[in-house]
Amino acid sequence: MQVLLFDRKPEGLAPTSQGKVLASHVENGLRSIQTGLEQITGRAEAVRVAILPMFASRWLSPRLGDFWEAHPDVQLSFRNHNNTFAEEERPNEFADLGIIWGLGDWKEFQVFRLWSESMVVVCSPEYWHEHPFTLPAELKNRALLHVDDESRWQEWFNNNQLEFLPSKAQLIPQEPHFQLSSTINGLGVALFPESMIQNELSTGVLMNPFGHTFDTSFAYYLGIPNGVYLSRSAIVFKNWLLSQCQDLNVGGAGF
């Protein structure tokens, strides 16, 4: 081919940029062949699903029984991620498809918006009694809990025509369940997708001080890395997942 595919380095061979391009095409070709073999033999490997832990426990888990009852031959292998699937250099090596939270602007993925979401500001009743607030502007002086970055709070303050100047008293858990338990234990105020905390709101473990939800540009998406050839089983799971979301709207996740 007269193209250099590997560089020889002290630690061994490393693919060149041309080698990486060829490798991706070879990998896609092999995956396509694997899909064809699955279709003609009826044998399929487990579908690799990148999953957000809170989405899995709060939304997907209650519905999986119905899926397996309808499709007992489909095997699913779940790979937890803290919203890093879209940031993977080669996401197709991590999973065949997965759930991502964000704005849907991932060029390396084919994306399907699952439903329109609303955000809700919550805290424990104990925290609110010790640090009461009734106006959005008062949150500037409260401990704000957020996962990984401040994008959700940034959007919330902007939508309320307020400048986002977070206080120094912040907790940045990188996992939503930790964020939830921290909120329940009175460590501060948090923003959550309404569909994920219906149980805590209905039982009074958490309260919504403002009494309403807030619009957001963020949503849950099903993402499929570009170039991935979905197996028959993966297509079955994808179609089932999207069908479960067809009738959902704001706050309609079934809790």
C-alpha cells in the first residue's frame, strides 16, 4: 500500500494516524460480518449497553422484566458510566449503544431524544428550615450540589435572569446517587431531572421549595456511536427502549 501503518518505538509498535483510520474500518467490517453471522445462525453475543446508574435504577430496572418476558433470548451487558460515554475516544469499544444526558450535540453519535425533561430544585425539609429560601436569587447564598460540572445550575440561573456566582460552599459528587443521598442528608440544594426523584418528593424525603419545575435544554438520549453495526439483538433492544419512551413527556417516567 506504500502507507506507513505502524511506528516502531522503544515500547513496541504503535499505529500511525493512517493505521488508526484503517483499524477503525477493519473493526467495523468485522462487526458487520459478526452481525451477519448472528442473523443466519440465530446466535448473538450480549448487547453492550452504556448506562447511567440513576437512569438504570430509577427508570430502566422497573421495565426490564417486561422486556425479557417478551425477548428471553436477548442478552444485555450493562456498562456503568458517569456520563462519559460521549467523551470516549473510541466509544464503540465501550458499548454498542447507551444512555447519555446532555444537549444531544455529539457529532460522533447518532442520537435519539428519549423525552422532554424538567428540572426541579430540591432540598431536605431540615435543610430548608435551617436555611429557608423563597426566591431564586437567594440560592446564590446556599450550598449548591451538582454532579461534575456547573452546567445545570448555570442554565437554571440564566433562565431566571440571574448571574451565576456560586458560593464557596459546594459539594461536587461525581455520581448522582451520592448527590441524592447528600441532598437527603441536608448538605445543600440540588437540581434533579423530575422524572428521577418522584419517590423522594411523594414521600416527603425531599421537598420542592418553589412548588414547580423548570424547563431545561438537557435531556436523556439514546446514543449509537457512528459506524456501529447493531446486531439483531441490539436492534430489538433499541426499538423496545424507544417504544417505551414514545408516550412520555415532562415528568412522565412512570413514578
